[in-house]
Amino acid sequence: MRELSVDMCKPYHKRSYGLSGTFTPLFQMMKAVLRANLNAAIIMPEHFPIGNALAIDSASSFTKSSYMLNLFKKKTAKDAVPKSYDMPEGEVVYAIGDVHGCFIPMINLLSKIELDRRLCPAQKSVVVFLGDLMDRGPASREVIDFLMHFTPDWTEVVFLRGNHEEVMLDVMSGNIGAMRSWFEFGGKDCARSYGVDNFGQLLINPDHIMMALQRSVPRAHLEFLDSFHDAFTFGDYLLVHAGIKPKVAIEDQSPYDMRWVRSSFLDYTKPHPMKIVHGHSVVEDEPEIHSNRIAVDTGVYQGRPLTAVKLYAGQETFIQSDVKGDPQDI
Ligand SMILES: [Mn+2]
């Protein structure tokens, strides 16, 4: 019997950041935007005890008790495909697809999830971000700044690493080649959100852009992104950014495949040992429930809603933001 790999099993990140200097103005702006534009009575600021690390440390026993043991069931290489994919009793998961710098749809979706969770009789709740918080949309910095301080009293929060987190961390380590390709798939939008836009120097002085990036992106943001996990299990469900390599045991999956895989996973219609919940590959109309996987990336940055799947009591249901992505949203 082999357990899940150490990395997949390590307790998820327990954030304890305090309020940052940049956060309070953002929070005030968020309040103003919500009141003015979104007709959003759903979230009031007091529902977000942001930065209240002490409260969650003392109030939440989830990470200190058997919660992780309940969530991380042992899987073995010879695991047969279960007759049905089961969920832990009395626990609810909300898995949110690729945010891609779309701040207002994210806030709107979180408010709807909070309301749902407060009405849900589950004893335990986890909100899982499936990765790709940044790039493409207009507000990567705001999304990251908000989430790194997001310690609500109504749920635990888990972050998974997507291919865009992987590339951004690579870029910020000083990799000029990675920066060039990053700028081809949404990295410029992320850089702009940090005030870096000297892209005209890309051919002649790429070092100048790199220096500007390294000056502008706070170290705390990178440490936050670096704390993300590869996968999260919930009963017979495996939550990952992109998917898995078919016909390979769950514990033998590579982080690379879990962050980047596309057609070999998407085209595979036979059962996996676990049901896979993923983002990464945009489904253009509605989120999709297949027999072996659930796809929740509805392409919010392309003017569509942000989507979460709720897993509770054997049911797979979707919650979507009422606000669609819009390049002008912040
Ligand atoms: Mn993505």
C-alpha cells in the first residue's frame, strides 16, 4: 500500500498574513465598487474578517484536527475505479475555476458562495481555488493581494498551483526566456497590474523589464504563490488545475501533467480511479459534468461568468458569478 505523495498530502497552507499597507485602500475601493455598481447586498464587509489571523487560529480546528485525515484518503496504485465517486459526509467543497485577474467577478462569486455556505448544513467547508489567479484579465495584483489576506470565518481556503503560477514564479526568479513566453499568454496584463509596462524594451533591454518586475512585485505575493499545492482530494474526487495523465496511478501523477495536460486528458472518456475536478481548459458555454471529470473554467476573462462547482452530499452543482469578466472591471 502506498499513500499519496508527500507533496499531495502535506497540510494545505495556513495563511497568517496581517493587513498590508496596500490592502486597506483596496478593501475600501472594493466596498465602494460593490455598493455603487453591483447592487451587491450579498457581501457586506463585516462578513470578510480579512487579515483576522488570530480569529481563525483560535476558532478553526480544521487544520489541527482530523480534518486532513478525513479529506486525504489513501489511494493505491492498484485502486480499482469505484462504483460511484463518494464524498465525505458532512463536508462541502467549493472549487473555483481560473480567475485570471478578474477581481470583481471573483468577489461576486465569493459572496454567493458565502451565502450558500451559511445556508448549507455541512459541518466543514473548503473553498479551493483551482489555480491561474493571474494573467489575461486586468487585475492580477488585486486578486493576489485580496486572496493572500483572505481568511474568512466561514470556510477554510486552499490554493492549487496552475501553469500560470508556475510560469510567473519562474519569470520572477529572473528567467528572461520564460518572461518572453509569459508575455505571449497573458503575462503582460499581469505585469501592467503591477505598474510595469515598458514592453517596448523587450527586444533590446529585456533586463530592464525584468528589473522593473522584480522591483514591483512584492516578495510576499511570490511567497504566497509559492505556497500553493498540486492537488487536493475530497473523498473520491481529485481537484487539480489541468487534469491527470490517464492510465497512470494517482500517486504517480507528475505536477507537470496536473498543471499542463490537455487533450490526452480531455479526450479520455473511461473512468479514472478518482473523479477529476479541473480548470485550465476553457469550456465556452457552460461548465461540464462528464462521467470521469468536471470542468469549471468558463473563461471569465473572455466576458463570461466565473464558475465554482459545489460538491456536497453526493451532489455536483454549479455556482456562477452574476458579474462577467470585463477588461474595465477595475
Ligand atoms: Mn487558465
